[in-house]
Amino acid sequence: MRNARPLAMIAVSALLGLAAVAFAASWLQSQEAADTMQVLVAKRDLPMGTRLQPDMLETIHWPTAAPIESPLTAIDQAYDRVINMQVLRGEPLLKNKLAAIGEIGGLSSVLREGQRAVTVKVNEIMGVAGFALPGNFVDVMVNTPDGQDNPISKIVIERIKVLAVAQDVASSENKPRVVNAVTLEVTPQQAEKIDLARSVGNLSLVLRSQVDTESVSTEGARKNDLLPSSGMNAADSRAQTKQALSRPRMVRNAQELRPTGSTNNTLKPHASAMQTEVIRGLKRTAE
């Protein structure tokens, strides 16, 4: 009986300790629940155009201190929907990354409302050596004769999104790929410009920063811009030469005569030897 009381106190202490642990765990969970929210994320890298299935997604606790805009919170919100951009592993799935309900996938499902897809033929040089990958932005430049049949290179469309290279709408690696065709997302008006540009000249893609949204207006580059030091073009130079040749100029010739019987070496011009030579173009006359 003497040992019963200490044993009872030990048992009571153990129960109190377990209760404290349970209370602390419950308090921590409530604090965590108050500071986090349920967010749907990808379990693996998902390329653009993927139709979502439950085994591709999971929910996690996302800290409310780092808010995100319009996240999906349950798998049934994304089930059988198509994503219109690439989603990486662990990345939250947002509403604006889903294509419209009813889309069956493919390239058309990633087009934004009012946009069109147009494909341009490229090579290693025109396609920025393969660095124009899906999701990048490019400018479209055309080289064509101007109204006076002089060559000019000018950027005609800015900040166009690359939808696909060849037949791939996603790039799993950030490595350059040299392909023969690039598909761009454009407005109907831009599609008309591109179709006209490739029929009258040569197209090139100009890679630009994804965060650069500023529009820049240029006058285009001409042949004379490559040689600015002369200060005039070939036509101006020819006109100036022709004008100089047609202008009369005076030339005086003095015949030096030695006086008869003179022993010094001083030469004096003879008055009758003075004459004027007039040059008009290629003709020369004496007056």
C-alpha cells in the first residue's frame, strides 16, 4: 500500500502530460489552419494542353501570408479540364490556367478568346537559332523593298507569344531547338499583316524579354543607314558630280617669253600670250 500512492501520482502525471501534448498539438493545428488555406497543386510537370486527372493533382496547406489570385481548392474543380499553359510540379493551379469548359485539348484549347494561331516558316537564323520556345515572346521583322524599290528592314508586330515550335506546344527543357516552323498567337489583324509580310519579303523573329511590355516605334533600317559616314547617298553624289562638270570655269595660261638679247633668267609674260580657256562639260574652247 505504501507504493500505491507514488504509482498513482506517476499515473496522474503521465495522463496530465499526455493531455498537455494533445492540447498543444490541437492548438498548433488550429493555428496552422488559421494561417494557411487549401490549394490545389500539380503533382508533376504538366505540359500545356493537358487534360487534368485526379492522379495529377493534390491539395496542400498554403500560407495565407503569401496570397495567390483565384486558386483552385479542390480536385473536382479541375477534373477533366484542359490547362492553357504549362504547370510545374508543386505550382498552384489557378483559374486563369484552365481553358474554357468544353475544350477538348490541343492547340485550340490554349488560345485566348479573340486570338488566332498562325504558323510561319523559319530556319536557324530566322528562328533565333532555336531559342524561341513555347511561352516566349517575339517581335516579327520583315525585309522588303520600299516604295522606291530600296531594301528596308522593319519590325511590324511586337510582343507575340510563341504557342508552339514544330508540333510541340510545350518545352520540357529550356534548350534551343532548331525547327522549320513556329506557331504564334496573334489577333486577326496581326494574322493579316504576317500573311502579307511573308508574301512580299522575308520574315525574321526577334526574341524579347518576357517582362518587357513597352512598345517601341522605329522607322526601319535602310541600306544608307549602314554607311552613315558619307553623308549622302549614291544619287546625291551623282547629281553633285554632274553639276560640277556642267559649270564653266576659267583657266589662265601665261606663255613666258625670254626677251631677245637678254642675258638674265627673268621671265616676263607677253601681253599677247594671255588667253582664256573655257570648259563646258567635255568641250574646251579658247577665248
